[in-house]
Amino acid sequence: MHSDAPRHDDAERGAAERARGDGHAEHAPWGEDGAGVHIICTAVVYDDLLRQVRVWARLGHSPTEIQSELDERFSRVANVLERVVDDKAK
């Protein structure tokens, strides 16, 4: 079920989402090494994600299979978010 569609789950690159209706992405400098935070419009993320889910559904994949693929694709992001929440709770 894997595809060559862009993935938005690279937790090792600094990425931040921002709800902007214009679909633009921005890059904000961060740190001395030139790395940065990439600000991505949530509409772009959701559009890509929902488009991929529709493709899988049309190909006959079950909701369970689709959810399993999404869980696998975004597991690194979920782990990062879980650590952030745990750190804030301390």
C-alpha cells in the first residue's frame, strides 16, 4: 500500500503546521547550522492525507488496513508528540 506520495511525517526535520488558508509553506531560520523550521499550511497536509486515503479506499483497502498504514507512516511523529506531552507534564 506504500506510494511515492509526499510524506509529512519527517520528525527529524523541523516542521511546524500553521492554519493558513492560502496553502503556502514558509521556512523560518533556526539555529546556527542553517537548519530551519518549515511552516506548512494544515490545509496542504490534510489535502494530501485525505487524497491518499481516498486512493486506498478506491483500490479496495479496508478501513483497518488504511488505519494500519497511517499508524505506521506517522508513528515517529506520534512518538515525538508523546514525548513533548510527557515533558510538559513533568
